[in-house]
Amino acid sequence: TLKRSVATVKSFGTWLEQRRIVPGSPASRLQAPKSGRSLPRVLSEQQLARILERAKNRAAGGDPVAMRDRAVLELLYATALRVSELCDLPRADLDLRERTVRVTGKGNKERVVPFGAPAARALSDYVERARPALVHRAATEDPPRVTPDTFFVSDRGDALTPSAVYRVVSRELAQEPGSGPRGPHTLRHSAATHLLNGGADLRVVQEMLGHASLGSTQVYTHVSTERLAQTYRQAHPRA
């Protein structure tokens, strides 16, 4: 790459200077090109719909773990939470009636994020049916594995960890052809991009994501532009 070539030339110039072959490195003023911020990979709305529908169908069987996994997927996509924010979420910060979640993000900054009816249904099912069953598995432990305020509970009855969420999301995304990267951040990237594609204001999305800088959010406008260009090339007769 150009950046690596510049580094090689600068290294050679330094070598020449150190051995007094030349009075000064001829490459001292060379500057490597700045690396552009890589665009996040996102799933299409159709892909997400299929993924969430499969999770819903599995949860319909009444298995507590499947119901929890569905709630995790729905909440991540609906709110674009970071995985750490999801795992640290207290029960008291989730309002199913108002369909909002209070999030404590980076720098202990709080924000309130709304979510839609599908996520609310999945979360209600989890709270009413799945969570009690998962907590019961650890009810005899002393001290208890979870506090009453722990919202997402693992298969063993303790607090759900980021690595466990990663496994859940990766497993679900692996079943979708062409899903690409398979971590929870893929859902966050996808949610932000779909919001902007749907006409959401950039600063509103910034607030929802908990970004301190608008520049961190603007990368998603580039993703949307790339999708637009791809659609144009495929559809326009003179593209």
C-alpha cells in the first residue's frame, strides 16, 4: 500500500542518515496518507426482518433461553445499545408502558432511548415468563447469583455477560446468508443506518447512539450514500 511504501522510504532515509551516507534524511518530509475511517458493515432491513422472525418462532415454543435471546436481539436492534449497556441494564431503567429505556453510557452520561412495539412484546414475554424461570435456576445459591435489579439473566441464572451476548448474536446472524461480521455491533450499525435511511435527523441519531461527537455518527451517512450509489448503479439505465 502507499502508506507502507512511505514508511519503507522513511526508514531507508533514516538508515542513510544514521550511517552518515547523507547529511540528512531525504525522506524526512514525506507524510503517509491519512487512513480513512472504515465504513461499518450493516445488514439490510430484509435480513434483519428474517433474523428477528426466526428468533420469534423459536421463542414461541416457550423455552426461556430462546425467549431471552429474542428479547436481546429485538432490544439491540430497536435501540442500538452497546453490548455493555445492555448487560448493565437495571430492571428499573426499562419502561415497558412508555417503551423507553434509560441508558448509562460512556462517561456515565445518561440518555433515554425509545423502542417499538415488536421489542416491547419480546421484552414483556421475557419479563413475565422467561426471566422468572432463569432466575429460579439460581434461587438456591448463597449468595444469590443475581440481584433483583439484574435484567438480563444467563442460562445458569447469573447476570448475562458481553461474551454471552456476542455468542447469541453471532449464532443468529450466522444463519443469515451474507450477514458478514457477526457481533452485536452489527445490530447497532444497522439500526443507525436504517434510521438515517428512513429520514431521521443526524443529531437525533447521535443522541440515540450516545456519541459525544457528531463525527462518530456521520460515518453512517457515508454508509447510506454507498447504498444509494449501489442502487443507482443497479437500477439506472445510464449509470
